[in-house]
Amino acid sequence: MLSDEKPSVCVLGLGYIGLPTAAVIARSGCKVLGVDVTDHVVDTINSGKIHIEEVDLDGLVQGVVSRGTLRASLMVEPADVFVIAVPTPFGDDHVPDTSYVMEAATNVAAALKPGDCVILESTSPVGTTEKMRDLIAKLRPDLKIPGMTKDIPDIAISYCPERVLPGKILEELTNNDRCIGGITPRCARKALGFYRRFVRGECVTTSARAAEMTKLVENSYRDVNIAFANELSIVADQMDLDVWEVIRLANRHPRVNILQPGPGVGGHCIAVDPWFIIHGAPEHTPLIRIAREVNDGKVGHVLEQASLMIDELPGVQVACFGLAFKANIDDFRESPALKIAAKLARRYPGRINIVEPYASELPAGFEGTDTKLIDIDEALESCPVMITLTDHDMFRSIPLDERSGKVVYDTRGIWPDQPDNLQAVTDLRLAS
């Protein structure tokens, strides 16, 4: 049975995962303090607003802030449960950077008291939770630390990665199963009691190392399968085949489920996490490494295909549709669409226009270019060449008659009814 007394919670990191997590916990009735390093983020949340795009998050945050169950701060304060959801990027040569996790753990260590529970949610290399435990032990020698004492430990330390899809984060934070890895079984049970307050999905306990590896495996599995689809698309281009038709027909086999290709792989999970496994066992991960290289290399393939098309039509205006790494979100992290559009903007000054309904201004990457951010209607009126890089629903809704006569490079397969470009290219050449 869960205790009727609701724990106080401190969530460190109020980004794409931390803020929804804090809001969902606050909705369960717990008093939640969200901590971030950015004044703007803290002020925005305390005003009941949000700084990121996510379905239904604005209403939830407004509600829990107005009820007093969520507030934000720049400083960590004492709590019963500490949830760390800070970034874990990679540095040079794809070496994992866990400095943000360790900085968060340092701040948490100063606030810890006996009975507290520390949970790391950030996607991390195997062994990170143990390193966090060791750091806390060094900073707080007055506390009995799990796995380092024969007595009952004073605190619990666990790892529990999120498993959410942008655009459905609130739903999946609640309904998806959770894998909870404790430094000890006792730690896992303590974290389990916490997650059962707001998670309807099944919560399964294991070791911290197994939970860390599970998260990396999930995203590496996706990456490898996307790489197969992306490699097929490159082969299909060479053989003058419609890769979307080939995949659609192949997937009629009862045991085949090929994913959809695209301009590459982005986001802070699938594009990053496989490198954590590769870094941990470089001699034994050739398949995972090659999949990463295929997906990263797809950016170059799309760039060259787009350039060949643009070169055939000197002076013609081009619209790149989408900069986000996936549909219907405003997340540009590791986005292949952003990389391609920015390189095209530098290669063809004065000719590239961006259509991105989830941005009010161009993100970093377009500095020093004269690239314009325009809406869909302006693109359809002024740009004879259209390159789809993100499959936003708004783009899918553009009917064939509005695309008639356009030269289209569809990297997402959102317009299967688009006619061959040959006639459109000919018409544009004659018109110019």
C-alpha cells in the first residue's frame, strides 16, 4: 500500500522531459519544486506558462502552478524525492558528457537528509548511477550510502529512464511501463513506491546498470532499424525506384515491418544514445556504429540530391518544409532537417526559404545568411521548388492542386500522389 502522506519532490532540469515530469507529479498532489539554471525558464513556469511545445502541457502547468503544487527555482531545496532530468550530450569523438548529471548530484547532495530518495532519469552510460552514488558518498560522509554500508542505508539511489514520444509525453509518462533500477533492491522498491503514485503502466524493478543499458538498447534498436530504411532509400534513388512503394509492398509480408526512411535521425535520444553503448564496448559494436554512420550519412545524401535539383534551376526560389527533427514539435536538437536547410542556405544565398510552423524565428545555424522564415501560403505562392524535411501534419494537408507544377523533393514520403518532377522542371526552365 502507498503511504497517504505525499512526498515533496524536487525535479532538476525543466526541459522537454523534466517539465512534463514535474507537472505530472504535481498533478498527483505532490508538492513539486522544479529547478533550472535559466532565469527565463523559471520565470515562465512560475507565471503558469511554458517555454517548450508539447500537447496539453500548457494547460497542465497552468493548473498545477495555480493550485500551488508546482513552482520553479534556480536553487535546490530540501525534499523527500529528488529527480534528476538534465541533459547528457556527447563531446568530441562522441564521448558521453555526464558533467550535468554530476553537477546536479552535487547540488542534491547538499540538501539530502536521511530517508530521501534520489532518482536519475537522464539517459546515461552504464555505470553513471554508481558514479553519482560515489560522488554523493564523497560529499556526504555523514550519510550511510546504499551499496557502501552493511547497515540500513540512510538514502535510496535509483535509475529510471523515461520512455516517451514527443507530442504524446503527458500520456506516455502516465501510461507507459517503467523500468526502475536500484543501486540495491531496497533502493528500487523505494523508487517503485514513488512512481506508482502517478504511473498507470507496469513498473518493473531491476539493477541500476541493467536499467541504464535497457534505455540505451531501446534507442539503439530503433536506430539500427531506421538505418536499414535509410540505406534502402539511397539504393532506391540509385536504381530509380520509389522506396515508399517498395517498403509498403515488403511490409505486406506477415513478419516484415520496415520503418520509414527520412533525411536522417535527430533528437536527443536515438541520434545520441547508441554512441553511449559504442563508447562502452567499441570493439564489440560494429553494427550499432555502422547504423549511426548510415543515419548521419543520410544528411549528406539528401543535401547532394537537393543540390542536384536546385542546380538545374538557377535563380529559382526554394522552400524547405520543416526544421524540427520529427513531426508536430518544436524540438530542433540534432535535427537532420535543420542541418540540411542550414547548409543549403549557405550554398545558395538568397534562394532558400524556411517553412516551420513551430518556430517564430530561425534557430541557430542560419547566422550570416539571408534566409527567410515564411508561412505555407507564401511558400506555395513564391517558391517553385519544395523540399520536405519534416512531416508536420500541416504539410501533409497541402492538397495536390496546390502542389501542381512544383518541383518537389519529398524526403518524408508525405505526398505519395506527387507527380514526377520531369515535366515541372521542363516547364520552369521554359518559363525562365
